[in-house]
Amino acid sequence: MRSLIDIAQLSISEIDALLEKANDIIDNPSKYAEKCKGKKLATLFFEPSTRTRLSFEAAMYELGGNVLGFSEAQSSSSAKGESVADTAKTVSCYADIIAMRHPKEGAPLVASLNASIPVINAGDGGHNHPTQTLTDLLTIKREKGGFENITVGFCGDLKFGRTVHSLITALRRYNNVKFIFISPNELKIPEYVRESLKSDKVDFVETTDLEAVMGTLDVLYMTRVQRERFFNEEEYLRLKDSYILTPEKLENAKSDLSIMHPLPRVNEISVAIDSDPRACYFKQVLNGKYVRMALILMLLEVE
């Protein structure tokens, strides 16, 4: 029995196999319609979610399975003080696989150590979000054809952005990937990420100027400044509009730039860009369903 807590648990060959499976699901949906018949997915969401929770549910339903669970902590026994470990043991009695989102880093790992069924980390605090990373990888692969010899710009909240941290971990393993980190000084990538990239001699640049590097990017990964990660409201208000992507700021961008965003969007991407053929963020939403279908099949060992 295997769980997925961190994208680093998957080898490059496993990631490639997952993406290949997801592409096959896209091309041949009817082939997978009954693959999880009689199986149940438990969605344990202690933190709000739209895309991740609904895409997991849609994924299981489209595989022919069923879904149970909750969408907020207050509707579970955690509101009475039940531990994550006990919740995992309890839910293992009812379901075949768990998808868990939790505001505390490490909570899905604790669940996986106590559950008797596979656990998927659907986001834990500012730490990891491996299924969003798989979603992002599928999107990049479908848009760019692969991961080698590309320049990826991450813009916005790089300090607390778990989607950023997970995607960096995955992409750094491919050949000749260059990272450009664009953020206010207060929201720069964590020191452990910076030192890890340096020690492995991964090419990266840090800047506060998005427009200065726009023309060099193959992928631009925008992120929102996350109000829920701030303890100081004044600090959030000061930083929240640090970067707003508008059509004017894309004037020097490559014609085949892929603009991505894990969503939800607040105002960091103008709605005027939604009609730009380079906008990929709603493609990401759909890709998330397919990649989670592939992951569920892998963890349940369904061919």
C-alpha cells in the first residue's frame, strides 16, 4: 500500500508513466469508465478548496467509483478534538483511498502513517501540493512537448506557495531547466529551496522586475499573494497587488509563452488575458481531473 505525500516520492519514470496514462484517459475516456467500480474515495478537506476537491470527486466518478467525505473541518470530528491519526484510522474502515487537504504541514504524512489505505496529499499548509504539480507537469508537457531546455518564471508569492515549491522539486530533475523567480523581497523563495538549488548547481535567477525578464520565458507561472498565510493584514494589503499581469506586460513575451496559474485568481492576471491563446490556466483545471484519475488508478493498482 502506497501513498503520495511529496512529489519527490515519484521517480521521473513514474511521473512520465502517470502523464502517459493521463493522456490516454484524455484520448480514450470510455476505456476507463468502470475501472474503479465498487471503490470509494474519501475526500478529507480541512481547508477550503474548489478545484482540487471537485477534480478528485469528478475523477473518481468518471472512473466509475464513489465519493464520501467532508469539505470543511467544522463538519468533521476534528471540531471535537479528534486527531488526524484517529481520523485516518476511522476513514480507512469506510473507503479505499483518501485525498486530504490540511492547513498544517505534515498532516497528510501523519494520516498516511496511520491509515490502512493509500493517502494522497491534496495540499498541506505552505509545504506540498503534489497533485497540483502533476497537473502542472501534464499542462507543460501538452503545451511544450516536454520539460527539457525551458525557462520557467515563477511570479508572486514564492515564500508560501506550496504549488511553487512542489513544481520546482519536480522540474529541477530534468535537463537544462532554468528558473527565474520574480517576487517582492518579502515573498522570495525559502532559503532551503535556494540553498538546495545552489548545491545541485541548478540555474536560477531572482528578480523583482517581471517585465525585464518576460521575453526570456517559455512558461510563466503566476501565483496569488495568499491572505490566509499572513498573520499581519497590513503586510498582506501592502503586497497583494505586487504583480498584475496585463496585455501590455506581454508585449515582449514569446508568441508561444504558456501562462499558468494554480488558481484561484484574485487580480494578479487581468481577465483580458483569458482570451489570449497563451493563457493555459483553465486548461490546467481540466488537466487536473485527468491526472488525478491516473494517480488514483496507480495507487489502487488498477490496470
